[in-house]
Amino acid sequence: MRIGILGSGLMGSRLGTIFARAGHDVVFSYSTSERKLKRLARESGGHARAGTPREAALDADALLLAVHWSRVADVLKQAGDLTGKVIISCSLPMNARDTALAVAHTSSGAEALARKVRKAKVVSAFSTVPRGAVPRLRGKATDPPPAEPHVLRRRPGCERARGDVDS
């Protein structure tokens, strides 16, 4: 599958790396640093590259939208025509100061996003997953998985597999 990553912060970089190491073709985009995008692509393995939001969207089967809500309009503009695309959003509709929801009570961030990209299919996912629960990956993409994964309990009800993660 070809996956475009719109946003290179914690969620975009970690999920994009997971997708690339699972064998998907990934294009990392939307960062103030092209060097960061190239590093992410390099560290994610042979199935990833750096690009612009337009390049990430062009041939993508799916797009991961992983930017702050205040940046959604800008990244969508840079991505261009998203007709027929599947957009998976993990962006919470928070105001610019992160003090309150920008969309709430009568709608959702996914509904607001769907109104912006009417010809795309919008799915909300990962937005209830604390960024700390998404593992930081280390090692090379070609490293074998650990022989025996262990489970770490951080707090009651929260389990995380331990193996190729950096605790």
C-alpha cells in the first residue's frame, strides 16, 4: 500500500515508520525541515522517502493527517486534489493554544475535515491514543524482531508490547 504522511511530528513520524517497516511505501511530508523528512525516510527503511504534501498525496492509497488542527487548511492546500483519497486523521480539533476544542458538542473534527475535502473519504483514528503509547522505534528496518516480546504495564489497564521499542 502507498501511504502519504501529512505531518512529521510525533504521531506522523512514528506511525509512518511503523507503516514503512511493515512493508508499505511511505512518503513523509510537511515539516519545516527537509533534513528531518529525509532522516525519517532513511531511518524507516527502504520503503520510505521524503517529499512534499503534494507528492505524498499524488499516488497514495491512503493519507495520514497528523498535524495540529491550526495547520490542517495549510497542509490540505499544499496536498492539492484529494478526490477519492482515504484520509486517516489523528488530528484533534484543538484551538491554537491547545486550551479548548475548536470543534465540539454538535460536530467532530472528522466531520469538519470531511466538509473541507468533500470528495475524499475521512476516517478518524489514533486520536485517543496518547502519543507516548506509540512506540519509538530503534534499530534498523532490517533488524529481526525480538525473539520473545514482553509486556510492560505502565498503569492499570494500559499494556504495551515490548520488543523493538525504546522505553
